[in-house]
Amino acid sequence: MSAKNYRDKKALPLVEKFKEVVKNLTIKCVQLKEQRQEADHQSGRTTSAD
């Protein structure tokens, strides 16, 4: 397998999968932070500067 072939068939698809996972985890993290802030607000607590 040539280097270009390896890059096109193995490396780039793997990098794209990693990018998608990081994107999804970032979105989930933001959603959880917002949920926590809303729960803290509803319970009367204030949140620290995160």
C-alpha cells in the first residue's frame, strides 16, 4: 500500500471519525453544563465562574 493510498483509505477516515466524536462530546458537554446551570438556578443556588 502506498503512502497516498494509506492516507486516503485509512488515516483520513479515522481523523474524520475522531473529529465527529470530539464535536459530539463538545456539544454534549455544553448541554450538560446548561442543564446544571438551569437546575442550580431553579434550586436557588448560584454557580461559580466555570
